[in-house]
Amino acid sequence: MNHLLKLWLSLLILFVISGCGPTSEIKESGKDSLKETAEDPIISDPLPLSWINYGGEKYVFNRIIPKDEVDMSQIVSTNALTALGDGAESGNEIFLYKKDGSLFIIDNTGPTEQWANFTKNN
């Protein structure tokens, strides 16, 4: 029993010394906070580039939006699917957002239904 107590205390001391707690914080101070430096590397664009070609225009990925934040009365099916020439998974139905002309596809990668938003590449 005495050996177990010594082992437990040793592990606790090693845990504290090794600094297994949070070591740094990311401070948000505008766009400058996304710059990568040697001291504080930050991944500035963690999502891969994705796009949809529709109606002779290229639409690029903008953001993921939870389904409950999309005005569904403004969503209209284009009766088109993403294809091999798109930078998105093939076979997803493409929807038009009447409010601003952007496109949506359903994103089933998360735990709940979300929508991937694409805007015209200007």
C-alpha cells in the first residue's frame, strides 16, 4: 500500500511539472490574430477549398450554417446536383437562396443537419 501511495504521488508530481493544463490562449484581436508566426502557429484556413459550378458561374464555399438559422421560405431547389467538376462531393442537390442568390447544399458531416453556403466567386 505504501508503494502505491508513493507511485500515485510521483505521478501527480510529474503531471503538475509537465504542465498538462492549458499552455496558451488564442486572443481575438481582428484579422491580425490569424497571422501565423514562429512563436504562435495558427491554422488560418482549416477547411479545404470547395466550390460549385452552376449556371456558368463558379460559387465558392463561404460557411456552414445550422439548418434552424436558414430562412427555409427562401430556399428553392435548382433541380441540379453537384458533379465531378465541382469541388464538393458529387450527387448533392443544389439549392438557391432567393434572398441573396447564393447556393446551398445539405452538409451531413456534423451531428445535426447543416447547410453549406456558397457565394459567387467575384
